Amino acid sequence: MLAVGVVAEVFDPRPGLPVFDFALCTERPGQVRTDIGVPVAVGEGLDRIATADLVLALPWADFRTPPSDAVLDAFAAAHARGALVAAHCVGVFALAAAGLLEGRRATTHWRFAALLAGRYPGVRVEADDLYVDEGAVVTGAGAAAGFDLCLHLVRREHGAAVANAVARDLVLPSHREGGQSQYLAAPVPEECADGRLADVLEWARGNLHEPLSVADLAGRALMSRRSFARRFTAATGTTPHAWLVGLRLSAAEELLETTDLPVEEIARRVGYGSAAVLREQFVRRRGVPPRSYRRSFARNAGL
């Protein structure tokens, strides 16, 4: 039931944003019982998959038993004709059963990562990732990580501005740094209870145009660099440097999409000394240079 809510919320129509033709489908249309006992009326059959640009396999309770051949064939046919196929949590087992993960990296709920790896040895399971993008096939981790997966899909196809707008409407971060491991033992780290670390992160967001360093953040928190790095990683699941790079690139993405500022000015605004440095980081972590990214997502300007 959670997965149905996740995809329905992310792809719900919103004024000023791309409109998705969203539908739920099942092998046998009618009342589908969910894990909490509340039935969902599903009116579409598997033929709906034949025309979909994106096919999401949702988690189901009896995931240890593969879906029927009809369902697996529908996933395989969608992939073969060029549709984007994705799943999160134990829905990933359906894609594995359809043979779509063979030789690919994938993730799933951390609790079932070993089971996935043991059952499908041809799958390279990345147990600590929130989602894994393999191009035509994308997989996500468990439970609420479905939001991370779906927002990534929106960001990938429509750009950061659209994904950020959807995330703001859902009161969610548009992109979480780090992997699943940060959520296993302490979902609300005690280290953040005093708000000191949160204040530093908020200050960094407001001063991104400055050449901030990890030492600057540590000094703002009144800590040694080593203590700050340890505390930061425990709270966020990533390093201060990686967090800063991700923040700068996300800000650069939105400026590339929503403004006509020169790349040199965008580099300055997000804290890079030159357009060359921004380009190097952008190519390394996004796979394309800033100007190519702008050409792809310029249609989202003004959102």
C-alpha cells in the first residue's frame, strides 16, 4: 500500500509541471488486496504496459514466488521495445525474474539484498545504494526509498527544477545523499538533536557562492575537522566534501535549467572558481558538460 501511495503522489498532476498519464495495472483487473488488508480497485490489465514509457514493478507480499509468465513477459517486452523499466524494494525481484537484471547492478531493501544476490547470482547487488541507474533499468531500495527512486526518474527525464518542485510539494528532500546504511541503526541521529549540525548545513546552503571548505564548516560548528567529519558522516551517511559537491552541482543544475546565466556566472554562484572547474565536476558526476545539460532541460526554464 505504501508503494502505491508513493508512485501515485510523485506522478500526480501538478499545475505548471509535466502531466503524467499514470495508471495502475494488474494481471487480473478488479479488487487487489494490499498488505494492510485494504483493497485497491485496479481497472487496467497487462495490455496497458504495452504502451507505457515507464513501467514500475511495485513490491508485493509473496515476492519469493516469481510472478506469472504473463507478467514477466510483459516486463521483458516493455524493455525490449525501449520503455524504461524500474522497481524498488522487493519489486526488484520481479525484474530479476524477468531476466532484466542479469549482468547489471541493482539494489533492493537491505533486508533482502543477500536473498536477491543468492537467488540471482548474475545480478551485482549494491546493498547500500538508495537507487541504481543502469540506463534502461533502474532499481531502488526499500520502503520510503521509493520516493528517492521516483524523484530520480523525474529528475532524469525532466530535470532538477521539476523534481525539486515535486519534492517541495511532498515536503521531501529532492535528493538524499548517502546510502541505506545511514538509516539502519539510527534514523534520527542523536548527534543532530542539538540542532548545531543542522544550523551549519543551512548556513552552507545560504553561502554556497563562497569557496567553502570542510575546515570552514568545522569551524562554524566549533569542532575540529576530524570530529566534524566523523559527526557529519554519522548523521548523513556521506562525507562533508561529497555533500558540498552534491549541493553545488544540484544548485548548478537548477540555474542551468531556469536561467540564461552564462556558465561562468553559474560557476561563481555555486562556489567554483571557474567554469572549467564546474565543467570537470559536472562531467565526472553527471556524465555531460553543463552546456549539454542546459540544452537537454532548457524547456523547463521558468518553472
